[in-house]
Amino acid sequence: MGIQFHKAHFGKSRSLPMFVVVDPCRRHLRKRGSLADSEIAGAVSRCRAALARARELGMVVAFVRDRRTNDCSIESAWIKSFEPGRYDSLFELRAPSCYSSPYFAEAASRSGEIVVVGYLAEGACISTALDALKAGHSIVFLRDAVIAGPMEHSLCRAIGDAAALAGDAPLSVLDTSDWTALPNGSHRGSPSTTSSLRL
């Protein structure tokens, strides 16, 4: 399992969330299920805007690549402008959850909060959310910058609603525009509302 991990960079960003881009590969630009090409293009555009904001804030950026298919074709190449940079971290997964990589779990523990965008395969949203909560981390999904099935979205919404009812919201679902308006990219300490958790 390959990894690119810059601990020195983490020292500068421990107070900020870790920004996670999941599997931004060319194969996901093709029409998928009930999603139209325009919907996928819109999600990619919002991913790009959120990534730019994360870099502007100085957040640690982690790219997560799904290696379960062993696809080495041109389709597995990075989408343009989503290539990992010198100080970005790169993790490779063999299971749906981002936390299936122990290196990812270690990196996430340094800030205690992650923000997720990109393509999430079947089971990835819910398994990543549950693993984050189990680890005591906060997690934010940018719903209009995540490509996932309706069942995945519904399950994450249910977890978020339950967290809000409990008086805490370790899992939040936000629009990209709402997230980019946060001063430091962190939803911790922000007022929790029903609208921020809807899908």
C-alpha cells in the first residue's frame, strides 16, 4: 500500500480539519447510475472550488485512491487539477472506508476533523462516517461535491440527524457554499441546525 505522508506539514495545520478528496479519477467522469453528465460535472466543479478553499486556508489535503479494482488504464489517471501536490498526502484503500488505511486513521487523528468530497463507492459514505465517529472524529460531507448513491446519502443523513438530536453534531452534511463561508473550514463549534444536515 503506497503512502505519501508529510508529518512536518501536519504540525502547521493541527487546528484545522483535514480535507479529503476521494478517488478523483477519470473513470468517474462517465455517466453513473441515475446521475446525468451535468450533475457529475457540477460535483467535480464544486470539488475543485472546495479544494482551492482548503489550500487557501492551509489545511492538510489528503487524496484517497481506491485500489480495489487494480485498474492501471488511462481511466485511473487523476482528473485534471486534482493531481496531488508536493505537500499533500496520498492513501490507497482496499476497502470502502477511508479508515481502512491505518495511515489515514493516524493522519485524521492529528486534527480530529475531516471534510470529505469526491467519489464514494457503495458503502463508502456510511462506513467512513461510522469509523470516524468510532474514532471520536468530526466529519463533514459536502453533499453537492460528493458523488454517491441515494442510499448512501440517506444513511449519512440519518446518522447526522441522530447526532443533532443528541445535542452534538460530529457528523454534518453541508453545501459547498456554506462550508466555504466558514472562517477556518471547521464546523466544530458552529451552531447545528436541521438544514445543515438535510440531503
